[in-house]
Amino acid sequence: MAEWGGKTVGFIAVHSRWYDWQEDLVGEIHELAVDKGYQKKDIGKTLIEKALDYLKSRGRKRITLWVGERNDRAIKIYERMGFIKLYQWGIWVRMILYA
Ligand SMILES: CC(C)(COP(=O)(O)OP(=O)(O)OC[C@H]1O[C@@H](n2cnc3c(N)ncnc32)[C@H](O)[C@@H]1OP(=O)(O)O)[C@@H](O)C(=O)NCCC(=O)NCCS
């Protein structure tokens, strides 16, 4: 959870032992959201960094997530942090980071 002045303004949810249909054991980022009024303050980036630290500390070498194909903002943030696109399923893009 991310807090700002005592208020919860964002969260990230991850799983350190996730098995997806095309990959073996990975660390998965399931959810990420920042309150609209608190976006563009590096909160999202900080949440992702914390999640990556946690998943790496659990020994995960591959970290994955699904993102909507039209979610350019999130895709750009993930790409800047080292994620690359793996494949697409319907409107959903699978991304991976090799830690
Ligand atoms: C995606 C999301 C979590 C980003 O959170 P955030 O706190 O605004 O992101 P940050 O402030 O950490 O921004 C990280 C980078 O993206 C840029 N950025 C953020 N919002 C942007 C916007 N609206 N337009 C352009 N650039 C933007 C920042 O400038 C920053 O760039 P930098 O790394 O060069 O400094 C937030 O927009 C959100 O909650 N979106 C709705 C839910 C969602 O799409 N979740 C992801 C599902 S996979």
C-alpha cells in the first residue's frame, strides 16, 4: 500500500510463486492502481520497485504481468523499468522482466 499524509493512495498486489499457462514459476504482478488525484508523483513507479525487490528477494528471476493493449501509460512505465512484451491474448498483453 502507498500512503500519503495518512491516506491510502495506491496499492500493488503480487504473488511470489505463480504458475502461468506458458511459463514455469514466475513472480506475478496482479494489480496496480494509484488514486487519480495522486498520479504522476512517482507512486506507481515506487510501488513497482518495491514489488520487484520483494519478488527478487523470494528468488524469482522472471517477473510477469498482464496489461491491457490500450493502456499506453502503464505499458510505457513497465517498459522503462525493463519489462518487454512477450505475447498477446485478446486485448491482454503479457509482459516479462528478466531480473
Ligand atoms: C499506471 C499507474 C499505476 C501509474 O501510476 P503513477 O503513480 O501515476 O505513475 P508514476 O508517477 O510512478 O509515473 C511513472 C512514469 O510515468 C510517467 N507518467 C505517469 N502518468 C503519466 C501520464 N498520465 N502521462 C504521461 N506520463 C505519465 C511519469 O512521468 C513517470 O515517468 P518517469 O519514469 O520518466 O519519471 C496509474 O496511472 C494508474 O493507477 N492507472 C490506472 C490503473 C492501471 O492502469 N493499472 C495498471 C494495470 S496493469
